Amino acid sequence: MVLLGRLKPGTALESRRVVHVFPLLPDAQALAVLTPLCGERLPVEDMQWLPGMTGMPCEPCLMRNGRAATQAPPCGFGTPPPPRRDPTVSAYQRRLLGGTAPSAGPDLTW
């Protein structure tokens, strides 16, 4: 089980008030400083505890939260990205070519 929390308003710049993921430890109530999954040490009295995920998440915390990563739906890793369109070819030229355009540099000669 994990807790979600961020620094209280007024204790840090707004850009530092990201939502951290804290592992729930048996001795957490006795600690004055908690360490989220990202490794930052945060004072308990400066924390705003959240009932759910709201606000900007701490990306390192999310990356280190293995439980959430294993329960997340597939996100498309390993599949090739869709083909990129050549910005120098207009929509009209794509229609004339049947939806495809030659991949060429900026010196297109047709």
C-alpha cells in the first residue's frame, strides 16, 4: 500500500509541489521525515496528504513504483511509431499521390 502526498501550499515553490508516492511503513507515524520512492527527504509536518491522484505527479516516484507499472495496461512499448508525414508535402499533394508521399528532403522536385 502507498500514500500520496505533496508539500503544503506556502512551504515550497508551486513547481516543487508534485505528488509523491510514499510506501506505507509500519513505523511511519513515528518518523519526522519521510522518503518517497524518488528518494527526496520530506518533513511530515510540511506534507499535504491526498485521497487520490490529483495534481502533477513526481515522475521519478512513478518510474520507481513497480506495483503500478505491473498493473498498468499495455502502453505500446515495442511497437513502432506511426509513420511521420513530410511537412513539405501538402495535403493536396498527398491526395494526388493516393495518401502517400515520397520521403525526400527540402528540395522536392516533382
